[in-house]
Amino acid sequence: MPEDLPELDGIGTRGEHLLTTHARLLERWRKAMNLVGPGPIAAHYEDANRALKGFRPSPGRWVDLGTGAGFPGIVFAAMHPDLPLELVDSRQKRTRFLEEVLAEADWQGVDVLCTRHETLPEGAYAGVMSRALHAPERMVEVARRLLVPGGTLLLFLQDDAPIPTDIDLEVFHVEHYVVDGRPRKLAASRLGSPVR
């Protein structure tokens, strides 16, 4: 891994190439395209990697909503190169950036869509993830529309934030971690699970 990337778990050689390409282009274009805020970019990779390292995704197509510069989706792709993934953002400059990253890395299986989640097909995804698109309760509503029955919603939260609960929502994995001194957690919930 390059100096500006932390040591990440669960990333093979192919995934390292994707992340190295992403980091290099992110450093080049971050200010001109307002891709990420000031400060080191390493924390963005570390946040996604620490959250996802203990999670085992189900097979099928996944989607990262409001992906921005590609977080957490680009790290998810590097960790799970055989799962199809869509990176969705409504800002064209960000989707162009991601298309350039994927082309330069010669990465297959990830599609970049410049659109809003409201235009995506219902019941098309095995998993939905988002780092900061909507409040958690709103993300549950969005996920209900997009997921196949029994599909998974990944929520990236501050550690003290409540995990949404509902009659058709089963939390099956929580990963607590710290990045830059800030406690965080990933909550994985299955929607459409039978009520017990």
C-alpha cells in the first residue's frame, strides 16, 4: 500500500491495486472536485475497512448510495471483488471521478450511476450501504424499497447513535471500532425477516 494509505485487512493484491489507484487519483483531484474535506485521506479508507472487516456479505448485487468519492463502496469492492456493486451519486463530477478510477484500475464488476436512489429499481439489491446519505431511520425506508426479501442494510454510525429497530428489521451484526479517536459502529440489519 502507498504511504498515504493505512494497512488494511482483507485486501488482496487485486484490491490493493484498486485502492492505490483510487488514492492516487483522489489526492490529485480532491480539491478541484471537492471530493473529500481537508486532512489525510487515510481515515476514509480505514473507516470503511474497520467497519467491513468482520462482515460477510450475502451474494448478489450491492449498492452504495451517495457514494461521493467512493466511500465505503470502493473499499467494499476491494474486499469483495467477486460481488457486483453499484456506486450511486447524483453529482456528475463525482461519478466521473469514480469512472476514471475504475477504468485506470481496469476493474470489472462495479458500475457507476449518476442518479438519485429514487430512480433505482425496486427489489433489485442483496445489500444497500450508505455512510451519510440520510438519517438511519430514512435509510431503513429507502432500503425497504430497494432490497430483495431478506436483503441487508449496512449503516455506518457514530458509536452512541441508536440502531433503528422495526418489526421487519433484524440486526444481525454490529462492529464497534475507533478511527482517529472517534468511536464508530457498523450495524448490519436484515429487512423482511419473519417476525418471531
